[in-house]
Amino acid sequence: MKAFILAGGAGTRLSPLTSYVPKGMIPIAGKPFIDYVIDYLAGHGIRNIIMLLSDEDSEVYRNHLDDGSKHGVNIGYSISPRTGTANALKEASSHVDTTFLIYYGDVLTNLDLADMIRFHKEKKATCTVALSTGVRIDYGVGRVDKDNRIEYFEEKPVLKEYPVAIGVCLCEPIFLKYCSSGPDIAANVIPALVAKGERVYGYLTPEPHHDIGSFKQLDEVKKILKTQGKSQAKAASKQG
């Protein structure tokens, strides 16, 4: 199975940092963020990876990742203008020949990818979207009665009845047909699949996800990865 990593965005919310380094190449706990993504995929048996990049950032990624051999994977590249995630995937359509994975390159997750693949095959899905039931939203929410009296209020809840998309999708080749629905996979393509009655499923996981789309989120990911690194170092020293 091939994974298509979307890593061509401008990362404007991390400006001016991303004026000097692409979002996925920001160093965290001693290595670029993209390395964690590649290692996660490799750890789940995904060995063929296509990086979907923009003209502006492709050279930096190529110089670092090369052919992927240092990660034990095969990495290819598809370069296109920054005109949306759906268009980036469409440009790489020649690489699609069977079920494939879309992975947003600014996301960190512990999702059980092997089980998601099993679920996708079991459902004979056209597209399976990973949805987390463990994400807290950033706002307080309320519910009012017909007289506008508040009958429920909670600050930053986990809304399990509205699971959150975490930037991981499994797709069949027919998915590409819908990439002409609009420039964005989440905003245009997936809704078009649903509207047409295609077999679109949600794979529910309690695992939260973390992305590095803003400075607040980037700081959270840094803390998580540094903590993980210290734990792994302690475990290794005990074994030694």
C-alpha cells in the first residue's frame, strides 16, 4: 500500500518561522517533524511513500529524506503548485493503482493503522476517514431550551457524538474521480463522495491527534515528543 503525505502547505499560521523552514521540517526533540510521520508509517508496514510537495519546499524535503532508505522505506515525490490538497493528489494520480492512504503531514497520532485497514477492507469502503472520539474542542458549548434558558454548559468538552477528523484517510482509486469536486479533500471531495452515495465510513478511535498547525499546537507536540523521548531513553538504559 502507498501512503501519500500532504506536506506542501505554506504553514501561514506558523509565520515567520515557516518563512525559513517548511512546516514538516521544523525540528522537534532532535529531528524534523516529518521523520516522526515517516517512522509511524514504517512502523505500520507502509513502505511506499509519495511526498506531495510544493515547488517552494520540495528541495528541502528531498535533501533530507532522499529516497527514504535511511528510514527503511521508498520515497517518491510529486511536486505541484499550492492550489489545494485535492489538486495535489490529482497531480500524483499516476502513482495510484490500488487502495492508498492519505496522511496529512502535520499530524501526529497513535492511531492503530493496521486495524483501520482491516476495517476499510471489511466494509468494502470507497473511503474511510479516521475520526477521534477523544479530542477536546477549544470552546465552551451550551444547549438552551425553547426559552433560551441554558440547560447544559461545559467548557472545552469532548463531543463523542461529533468525532473529529484527524487527517488520515484510506481510499480506493475511484476517490480520484471526485478530486475535480473542488480544491480541498476535506471541504470538497469527501462531502461529494457522501452526497453521491459512495461507501464512505468513519473509523472511530479514542486516540487524540496532535498537529503542528499553530504555535500553541506546535508547543504541545514538542512537549509530547520530548516526554516520549525521555521515557524511551530511560527504558533503554534499564535494559542496558
